[in-house]
Amino acid sequence: MTKVLLSLHVLAAILAIGPVAVAASMFPAVARRGATTEVRVLHRICNVYALVGIAVPLFGFTLANVMHVLGSPWLIASIILTALAAAVLGLLILPAQRTMLTTAEVSPKATARLGMLTGCFNLLWATVTVLMIIRPGSTTGA
């Protein structure tokens, strides 16, 4: 059961978080160019895959429960960083994208800020990924 849950967790992370990370990273440059259709598509990708991304922590919590590691410091740190990444996406990136979609002229300052926020989001997920792989202090042997 552990291997199945781990596989589902990793697949969900790749298939849900990957598209958000790429689309959100592309959004500022495409918005600067004024490519309205492409910007709308990128925003839609971010919205849809943000919702699909809810599967990642759901599989993760289930897996952690089965592995009996819910109290591990590396997992707690990963949970906090995942929540922070979700907050950055849901409270900062997606609203900024929506604002740019409704603004006639997108300012370079706004796209730079959005690029920075997206970089923070991606860095948070990269850190979670590293924690999931190295699991400092883990005794699971997996």
C-alpha cells in the first residue's frame, strides 16, 4: 500500500504542481508582450491545476499516516512550506494574474512583482521536494 500511495503522491505532484509552476512562470513575460489570448490560457492552467494540486497533500497525509511519520520534523517543515506555497499561489499570484487580465496596460513593475512571487512559489516547492527526498532524521528506510 505504501508504494501505491507514494506513486500517487509523486504523480500528483508532477502532474499538478509542474503545470502551475511552468504556466505561472511564463505569465509575466507573456503579459508584458500583451498576448491576451495566451495570458488567459496561462491563467486558466494555473487555476485548474491549483485545484487539482489539492490531491498532492491529500495523498501525502495519507502516505505519512501509513508510514507513521506524521510527527517527523522534516514532514512538519514540508507541510508548513506547502501551506505557504499554496497561500502564495492562492492569495498573491492568482489575484495578481486576474488583475492583469482586466487591466488595459500592464505595468513593468506589476509583472516584475508577479515574477518574483512566482519565483518564491517555485522555490518553496523545490524546497519541499528536497525535504521529501532527503528526509533528515528519517528512520523509515524508504
